[in-house]
Amino acid sequence: MLPHLRKNPESELQWFEALISLARYLRTPEGCPWDREQTAANFAKYAVEESGEFAEACDSGDEAHMREEFGDAFFVLLASAAAAEEEGLFTLKEALVIAHEKMVRRHDHVFGEVKAKTSEEATQAWEAAKAKEKRDSDS
């Protein structure tokens, strides 16, 4: 059985693998003609739309709708990554590594020596880390 059609994945990792496998499969000759025509940039536009729908679902408080819209937004991001891989822009692994490193770096108030005690301190530390990154990249 193909990984994207796996019956009853149990763990988050197995579901993640099934979902990215499905996004990649849909771009193959055996997959969907519409998906094959999309670029990473096309999918990015759909990601904005789906993220907006997720935000609306959150505002509504409808948990089932929230789950559905989050899944839609997440899938479109994975589809964008699959297209980006084919276009030679980046790999999903590269994007995941960069996101992880960035979140750790921006949370110096968690992982560094000086710990934030309040939300305000955390926000200030985040903004300071972000400003330092900008200064460093401009140099």
C-alpha cells in the first residue's frame, strides 16, 4: 500500500509522513492534473486563504471546524513544499531545519541564560532577537 493511503496511522509522525506523501503523490503523473499545474507560489496564495479560514473557525469556537481548517491550511503548506522541491527552490527538510533553528534562536528567553518571567518580558526578548537578526543580516 502506498504511504499516502496508509490505513489508520497511529502517531503524529505517521500522519505527517502520510500527508506529505499524499501531497507529493498528487503531483505525479498518476495523481491530480490540477495539483501538478500548481507552483509553490500558487499554493502560497491558497495557504493565505486557508489560514484565514482557520482564523475564522477559531473565532467561531467550533472545534470541529477549527480542526478541519487547520488541516486544510497545513496540507496546502505541505503541497507548497512539494512544489518547491520540484522547482528546486528548497526541500521540506531545509525549511523545517530553518524554522526549528529560528524558533530556538528567537526563544533565547527560554533556552538562554536569562529567562523571561512574564509575557511582556518574552515579547521584549523576542523583538530584541528579531532586531538583532535584522541588524546582522544588513551587515
